[in-house]
Amino acid sequence: MLTVLREATLQDAPDIVRVLRGSRLRFMPYAPPVHSESEDLHRVRHSLIPTGGVTVACSDGQVVGMLAVHHAEDAGWIDQLYVDPRHCGRGIGTQLLAFALSSLRRPVRLYTFQENACARAFYEAHGFGPIAFGDGSRNEEQCPDVLYELGERRDAV
């Protein structure tokens, strides 16, 4: 099954919310949604997509993953990377991550929850390392988090 990456459009908003919420509910039960589905849809339509940097992964015409990135002065940031739970294990997350890394300047940083063992293993397998741990007081879910960073590119030896 071919997965195609493309820039997100406003028409993708309901599918992006479906992927975000489905993934979070399945893989992060310790961090229940802090916003309603309609609030998430409003945020995706009026904030996330219009700011740019949102990519969707599509398979058979259906959105099965999403990525949101931004560029800061000191680093590139992966703000969100989610895959529909029904499509996990097919390389979609790796494809989205590779796309992010090809477009972001180093270092690349991201946050995930400390309890999210699958995400932590995924990012660590792709060369990210933890650089700071938080108590959750700076995120909406109030869950302890970890800041990851991937430094400069290194040539293979």
C-alpha cells in the first residue's frame, strides 16, 4: 500500500483530528484529551493548518498520519507526529519523520510524554536523545514530559 505525503489543506481538518484523537486515545490513555473534538477541529482549521508546516500521510486516499513542524531561531521543531492506530507498524511514522528531518535545520527538537514508551523508543531509534525532563507543569495535560534533540548530521563511517 503506497503512502503519499502532501501538504495539509483545510479540507483535511476532520481527518487530522480523527488521527490525532484516535492515536492519543489508543496510545496515551494516561493523558486524556483536554479539549473537545469540536475545539480540536477549530484549532486545526483556524490555527494549525493556516500557520503552515502541516503534512498529511495518505493511503488509498485516506489520511492515515500527520506531521506538524515549525522553524525557530535556534532549532527546527516537530510539534506533532501521529499515525492512525489502525495503520501503525507500516513505516508511516518513519516516513513522516524522514520528511521532517529533510526540511528542518538542526538541531531538531520535540517533546513527548515520559510515559510514552513507544514514542520514546521510536525517536531514540532514530538518533534523538533526551536533553531535559519536565514535571508536566508546562503542558496542558499536566503529564511529565521529556525534551528530545537530534543534533547535527553526521556522515556514515
